[in-house]
Amino acid sequence: MIQIPDNATDTSLFCLPLQANPADSFKLALYHIYRGLQGVDARIVHTLHNEIIVEARDGIEDQVQTIVEEAMESVFGRLNSK
């Protein structure tokens, strides 16, 4: 549940879904990426804003890229379909 303060302005109320939904979706995508990387010799080493840095051993770049892309597309695809 989102708590909206009593002193919220029209601008902040307009921006709320534009800021909150993508942020929550990014967290969900991180979870899906983490789960997808289980059993693969790769791990999330850092996030910054909307960037995810994954460290992987040589030779599995394509596999890791697929995991990351599928996680991001599945989560953000649901956001865009609403």
C-alpha cells in the first residue's frame, strides 16, 4: 500500500505512478534475475539506478544475457500491458 502524505502536491501525485511502478518493477526484475542465475556461474555484483552489473565466467555471456533480458521483459512487459 502506498502512503500519500496530507501535504502532497498535484505534481507529486501525478508523478507517483510514474516513479513507484518502475521502481517496484525493477526490484521484481532483480529478484527474477537472481533466481535465473542460480546454478549458473554468474552473480549480480552491483546495481545503480536502472543498471544491473552481472559478473560471469567467460563463455556464458549469451546465457546470462538471455536470463537478464527475459527477466526484464517479463516484468516490464506486464507493467506496460496495464
